[in-house]
Amino acid sequence: MGLFNRTKTAATPAVAVATTAGPDLSHLTGDWTIDATHSEIGFSVRHAMVTNVKGRFTEYDGKLHLDGTTPHNSSADLVIKVASIDTNQAQRDEHLRTGDFFAADTFPEIRFRSTSTERIDDDTYRMTGELTIKDTTRPVVLDLEYTGSATDAYGADRVGFEGRTVVDRTAFGLTYNAALETGGVLIGEKVKLSFDISAVKAA
């Protein structure tokens, strides 16, 4: 997801601007596949006005095109299987799959497709894209942190990053709720999404 141009600029008062190039990350340029066994796509939402319920999706496919020299040329495409939702409570997970929430039988996938990427500072990037849940597509902005790259024990090149964003679930048609006797509602509207990704470079 376009994370890799490390350039710092520093200025001395009334003199000049100096530029210090960071490490060469051109080796990251290419196509990558998200390794779901070493990654996590999670979420949390306010429950009963007092705590947060956390969950994750366990099945998804993701492709990245990274440009280590020109980050804005990078892109991402992610498909999440709705039925794989896991909040560590089977009855709640079944409810989330119904028409009250995701309607997994009718809309089995959540999709994200990037539209632009920008570098914020050395290891921080921002990716804008389109998120589709059920039959609604809306723009979202992901804040991303590049966490490193390495060759693993099996000789595969890996890259990692962490990401986060907040979405309003009701904007995607997930409007189910229930009033509490003490005031307020059972489920918050704001959902925090988090991404901890390890991707493997295509041969």
C-alpha cells in the first residue's frame, strides 16, 4: 500500500533547506499477496455504552502493488469473507451474519479498493479508497505505518504494516440497534477498524 519513500527535510533559519535521503526501498517495488496466516483484520465497537466488543475476520484475500520509489503509484485490493466474522461468541456472530447486520447470504464479501496513497512522514502513509459493505460503497481513509521488510526462514520476501480507520456502520446500512433501560443504545455507530498485515512478494 504505497509506504516507502523515506525523505526528511530540515531547514536552518534564513539560510537553506537541506534534504537527507533515507534508505533505498526500491527493492519493495512489485506485487505482493497478503498472508492471512500471519495477518489480522480486526474491529471494535462500543457495547452497552460502557465497553467495547472486539472481533476479527479470519478469511480474506488481498493484493498489493508497492512502488518503493514513488509511493503514490502504490495500490491495494482487499476482499473479506463476511461469514468469517469472529467475536468469540457464536450466537452474536450468527446474528451479525443475518439481515439485521451484514446479510452474509446476500452480500458475502466486504471489499476495499484504493484510489490514492500519500506519504505523511518517514514511516507514516495515508491511503484513500472505496469500501463496499452490503450494496453501499463509500470513501474511507486509512492511516498506515510501515513496520519493516525482511526475508523469512523459507526465503520469501515479506513486508509489514499496520493500519487503522473509523467508519460509521449506519452509513453502510448496518442500522440495527436496541434501546437500553438506563438510557442510550446497545451498539455504537462508530466502528474502529485495524489492520496488522504481513505480505509476501510474488515470485
